[in-house]
Amino acid sequence: MVTLEKRPTPSRFWAAATPIVAVILTMLAGGALFAVLGKNPFEAIRTIFWDPLFGEFAWYLRGQLLVKAGPLILIAIGLSLGFRAGIWNIGAEGQYIMGAVFGASVGLAAYPTESRLIFPAMILAGAFGGWLWGMIPAILKTRFNTNEILVSLMLVYVAEKILSKAALGFLRNPEGSGFPGSRNFKDYSAASNPELIAGTGMHWGVVAAFIAVIFAHILLQRHILGFQIKLAGQAPRAARFHGVNPARMIMLCLGISGALAGLAGVFEVAGPAGQISIDFNVGYGFTAIIVAFLGRLNPIGILLAGLLMALTYIGGEMASTNLGLPSAAIQAFQGMLLFFLLAVDVLTNFRIRMFAKGVA
Amino acid sequence: MDFGGINPAVLIASLMVASVPILLAAIGELVVEKAGVLNVGVEGMMIIGAICGFLTAVGTGNPYLGFLGGAAGGAALSLVFAFLTQALLANQVATGLALTLFGLGLSSLMGQGYNGIRPPLTGAVPFGPLADIPVLGVILFSHDWVVYFSIAIIAAVWWVLRYARAGLILRAVGENHDAAHALGYKVGRVRLLAILFGGAMAGMGGAYLSLIRVPQWTDGITQGAGWIALAIVVFASWKPWRVLIGGYLFGGISVLQLNLQASGSRIPVEYLSMSPYLITILVLVIMSSGQGRGGDRAALNAPAALGQNFHASR
């Protein structure tokens, strides 16, 4: 018989090792999946994890790494604060979309004025849009005790409808001869979010992501608020005795994660995506959930996890063009990673005893 | 008898059809939650059920086998959830999310090359002359078997939870797993069975979408139906018959907004199509908010051990 024995304190070794074990297991299971699809598993795994970094086109793809990792990290940092406090914001995708719509609206309203203030105003509007969308579940939760998981998720669908309304209606390019989608920000320098250093993929969103990592690290390690967030998640009763106001915690966590997701949205729409279109969002808000867990809700971990996840996006695109691997396979692959992560996490909190005797 | 181009009898008949997927998924999830397990991966199990059912039905040419395939697919995915949460004691919310993310990816992978194919037709149950009764015939006797099955399964769940010993054990496990364990009930086994039932029902609900409601395969076919099913369980305060009311309410809204879209209403399409989600939120607010001294009505009736993992230390 295999039995689990609870560890007195979580194992520090396994806490650090589980993400790595999970990635290895996912590679094995993913390889099996690709083999079932009739692809050479070794070639597929190499295309996804090795070629973007060291292969033939690495000079270009390495830059793409930051482009994809930026929004993932930015969103995941916000989510991790909530997850730590036991507040489940899973509607980051909606907050991301609303940030993009709000930010783009401000930018497009100013068109074609050239002013240095436009881009900062867009960023503020984007953060506000995401914050607003995050505050809806927060207020409903604190006022009416509504489940934030369901509300934040429902709002993703609402945001998608607003996005399509924006792309087809109120933000549509008036000179776009009736095609859906807004003006392209690449042609409007005051509002665009360009690559800062050519070839690196570094844009303002990536800078913001790095700043968010640093701030989150300080918040959680050095600040009383970070302590309260951790306490609220691990021991809600103790937190209340400590004077932590649960309502304030909810507002704060959902507000911060909404604002960060909104920022990611506006940076994306003004930069890599270039315009508001019906499907400019590619599910970063959902993938960021995996990133947050893979990074063990730790800012530095999230930074690494975001880069790894970005790698699977880029490698997945390569595998789909070079090997004909369906792009959905990568989505399944990412989901699988979360499964394995949750599965091996048992080692952090429990000891596994084989053939335990004497259990009455 | 038409109101603005909408015939009420046809509307009721079509809302009964529209609500079947969420009804099935919600009654399955109700049983799961009654056992004290919160599986938020309904959306993932539904979409896996949708594609498995579709592939089976197209492969065999038999729509009945399709529903069986859908149920099997949903149950298979729920088995992963059961293993992670019951054996490895993983966080239930996180595992449910993983189920959804994985299910969405895997389903679109499995559905490659099946877009645009029409599945074999599931006919209406032949009621003979009964179907020709004006108004009532359309509402009661014009449906496929799954519509009747969904009502029957709600009745069965209600009966089992209320009168059968199995239902009592299930509720005991969901209310206080330590006490149930002390009484000698196998908490893990009961929860495993509940999770499998929930998965099978969600899978069947998904299969109904791809085989009857749409009927074809498109990526992301569920469109949040699984999440609405979760909301309906809260709306129903974990009572089976209220699942039926909730399901028909949402079915009614989605059919009504589609009809309004079709009849060229002045409200823009985007606002109409976001209405089911907004109303879900509204209903959650009403059900969760305190009414006088009653406090949180929904939370009061929630199974006490909902979402907590059980680890028998001794």
C-alpha cells in the first residue's frame, strides 16, 4: 500500500523541484501525444524547446520570447497575489481585453494629434479599464458575497462581446474600407508601443512586467501588505485576528490583478498586435493562470515560468509550420503542464510511504 | 398567437431544447458538490464530451452511441480530476481550471478535420397523435429523448438524495467528511463515484450541443455553458428541482435573445448575446446576497465540506 504522510512543514526542496519535474513529465507525456498524432516526438520536443533558442532562426525568435512573455508575466504577477490570498480571479482575459479597449479608445480619440502625453494617457486608461473590470467581481463579492470565480469568468464573455462591438463598431477604422478592426497604432507614432531595442522584442510592456516582478517581490518579502496577503490565504481566521480586513484584501487583489491585466492589454494592442481586432486576444489571460502556478506564485518563479511558457508558444508555432503539428496541440500541452504540476505538488506537502504497516 | 414574430409555444419548446446541455451538466455538478467536491472543470468536461460524442456518432453513424461516447469522454476527463484531488490531494479549484484549459485544447486537437460535417440525426420521440395537439403537443411531445432524459435524471437525483441510503451517505460525506469517515464510509470512493457521475453528465450535455443543438463541430462550442451550469447550481441552492427552473430560465433567455436577433430587434446583436452572461451574474448576486436576517441564503445551503480535501491521517 502507498500512503501519504503529511509533512510538518512543506518541503523546500520539493517546492523548488516540482516545477522542473512537472516540465520533464509534460515533455514525456507531450512526446507521447505527438507520437500519437504521427509526429516524431524527439523532433517535436526539440522544435518547441530547443530550436527557438539555439536553432537556425534563433536570432529572430529569441526576440519574440520577450514579446510573448511580457503580458504573461504581467498578468500572472497580478493573479498570483490573489491566488495567494485565496481570491480566484480567473477572468484576467476579460480584464486584458477591457484594458486594451479602454487604452485604444483614448489613443484613437486623440488621433491624429501628436503629443507625448498620449501614450501615458493610454496606459493609464488601460490600467483603469482592467481595474474597473476586476472591481466588478470584487464589489459583488464584498457587497453580496457572490462567487468571484463565476463572475470574473462571465465577464470574459461580456468583454469579448464588447471587443467585437469595438472592432466592428465604435473603434473601427473609418478609412479601413469597411474591414473590421481599428486604425493601426504602428502608423500613429504618438500612441504606438514600439520595440525599444531592435531585435530584442523589448517594449514598454516587457519593462512594466519586469517592474511588476520587482515590486511584487518586495511587496511579498518586505511589506506588511504582502504578509497580510499570505496570511489571508494560509490562515483566514488568524488574518482576521491580526486585523486584516477581508473586504479590503479582495478589492486590493482583484483591483491589482485587473489593472495589471489591463496594462498587458493596452501594451499588446499598441505594440505587437497593433490594432483592436475581433480576435487580437489569444488567451494570455488563461495561460497566465498556468504561469502563476508554474512559478509557484512567486514573482521570480513567475518570471521564469513566463519565459518558459512563451517558449512553448513560439516553439508551438514553429512546430505547426515546420512539422504540421496542429496549433491546438500546444494548448493541450500547456494544460497538461498544469496537471502534472498539481500532481507532483503532492511531494511538497506529503511524504510518500510505501508498504506502511501498522495502520489500524 | 405571435408576439413580435415570436410564437410562445415554439419559444417554450425551443427553450426546453436549449437548456438540456446546462441542465445535464448542472445536475451532474450538483451531485459532485453534494459530495463536498468543487469541480470547476465542467466546461472542459463538456467540451470533451461534445467532441467525443461527435466523433462516436459520426464514426458509428448512431446518435445514441454518440451520447454514450460523450458521457464516457466526460467521465474519463473527470477521472483525471478525481485522481489529482482525491489521491494526490491537489487544490480543487486549480485542478478544475486545469481540466478546462486542457479540455479546450484537447478537444480542438481531436476535432481537427471534423469541422462542417453534419452528425447523424437524432429524431423526436414518436408520440403519434399526441404531437398534433395544439400548443401542448409542441411543448410536451415534440422532443428528442434527451430532453425527457434530462428531466428524468433530475427526478432521479432528487429521489436518491432525499430517500435513498446512497443519497444519505453522499450528503454525509459532503457535509462532514471526518464524521462520515469515522462511521466507516469510504469518503474517497463516494467522491470518486460522484465525480464520475458529474463528468458523465457534463460530457452528455456537451454531446447534446454538438449532436443536436448546433449540430456540428466547431472549436470552443460550449461558449461558457459549463460555467453557467456551475452558476445554476448556486442559483438552485443545491436543490435538484431548482436546477430545472434555473436551466429553463437560462434556456429561455438564450432562446429569446436569439429570436430577438433573428427578428431584427433594434438592440445591437452584441448586447443581446452578452445578456445570458450578465443575467447569470445578476442571478448570482440575488441568490448570494443576504435577505433580511436569513443571511447568505445560498451559502447556508452549501455542503459544509465543499472544496475541502480529505486526508485520513489515521
